[in-house]
Amino acid sequence: MNLYRRQMFAAAMAITTCCAGLGVAQAAGYPAKPITVIVSYPPGGDTDAIARLFAEKLGERLKQSVVVENKGGAGGTVGNGYVGRAAPDGYTLLFTPNPFTTAPMVLGLPPAQSYDVLNGFESINQTAVQPLVLVANPKTGFKTVKDMIDAAKAGKTVSYATPGAGSPMHVIAEWLNREAKVSIQHVPYRGVGPSVTDVVAGHVDTAWVTLGPVTQYFATGRLVPLAIGDARRSPLAPNIPTLVESGYKDIVVGAWNGFFAPKGTPADIVKLLNGHLNEILKQPDVVQKLATYGAFPHGGEPAELSRTNAREYEVVGGIIKSLGIKAQ
């Protein structure tokens, strides 16, 4: 089972091919005032930084101010729900990573108390994907996933950090726990940054994170990469084996992000924003900047984000339910 089987470096070319000659749609009179992009997490993380990159580029293309506003809390559901209730006029947008899809079930919230994951928004663009990586503090002595699993099976207490309960990192770690028949202990944090800091300091043994925040520690030996959570090795870190190569052929989970708008936002506005974002994703400086966060451009039509969201809800949501993953 693979949610993220794309050839990552070919993604930018795919965007160019599928969108060539289509141009950018027009939406009469839009935008006539500043646009607000809601990020449902605190400032400082990958999601916030990537959102600000796209906001700047959108502002340049739309010739209008595009500002980012952070509304963190409750696993992202506060900001997501805010956008879901906003006026569907194209002036309030949501930029979110994929916990958007599963956070309500992790928190045990019905749509009436949060938002309707599948029907409460208009999809605009799945902007980027980020492979996940398992890293270890060098003092653990772990060089491979097998080393970590063997230590856990031998009775050693082993811990892993994630940026939060119900995140893709939490899902892949618990999936590995089940398949390997071990109980590596979860230590949730409020974001990738704090989780990385504590693994580097040795307070936690390992962590599942995105590549961007940890590659700087590989060359200095302050962190040891153990595995990539994608089906294929990452071009940004080709020497790191995948979990598939490590003997766990079904465990493939990654991260993605994208833009949504409130349900009922006019189709011509959605089409306009989608077209501009696809053009932005072809810009070399954007591709290069995304790479610093361990991310690759994706793009495509709004329907593709809708399909990704629905697939995530079914597949990853099913794993969350089967493993009994809940907010801690």
C-alpha cells in the first residue's frame, strides 16, 4: 500500500506538462482586497514557512497583498474549523498539512464540533509532498531499523518523538510497532522543531520527522538516519534506506500540504488560484526553497487534492482507527 509513490524530482516537470498551454484562469474583479491565508499551526515550523513562501509568490502574481495568519490549537482543528466557517468569497484560504484529514478522528471530534473533512471545503491545490525519516541519537548505537527493533525486543526501553499525536509521524511509528511486535514509547511534541531538539540532546532516543530539519545533523554525526518512510529512497538523501527495504513492505506514510477554501467558494476563483499555484511550483527558486524543507513540488488540478484527501481519510484514517491512536 503506497500513498506517495511519485517520482519526486519528476514532479515539477509533470506540473509543467499537465498545465502547459492552459494559462491562468480569470476571475472578474478578484482579488479586490487583501487575501488571508490561515495556517492552523504556530509560526516557525515547516508549514508556516512554506505557507509564507506561497503567500509571497501569490501576492506577486495577483498584485494584491496575501498575508499569513497563524491560528494554532487542538491539532490544527481550530484554524481549519475557522476557515470552514469563513465566507466563501476567496479572501480566506487555508494552507495545511495532511493532519487536516485525520485530526478530528484522532481528537474524537464530530464535524459539528470541528469541520467536515470530506465535504466542508473546496480543494485548490496539493502543493508539495514531504517524505518522512526516522532518526536516532548516536548514543543509542542504532545504525539501522533492525538495531532499534532488536533493542526493543531485548527489553531495552526505546522512545520516539513526533510533532504530535495523530500526525503522519505518529501513524507510521505505531504501524511499525505493530508490524515489528514491539512497544517503542511515543513522546509527542508541539511541532517538529522541539522534537528534533530533544533527540539531538539525547532526551529521546529516536524521532520521525520530515527531512528538512534534520539533514544538517547527519554530516556532523549528531543524528543518525535509519529509514525513509516512502516507498522509494529520497533524492535528497539517497543513502537512507526505506522501511520497505528494511523488511516492512506495507509501511508507507508521508506528509503533504495544500490549499483549501471554504465550501461554496466560486469555481472561477478556485481555478484562478490553482493556476497561479501551479505556475509558482514551476519556479526554480520555489523548487529549491521547498527542497530545504525536504519537500517536493506536487501541483495539479483541484480534484487531485480532493482524491488525496479522500484516500488519506480512508487509508490512514483506517490505520488510526485500527491502532486506536488518540490525542494524548
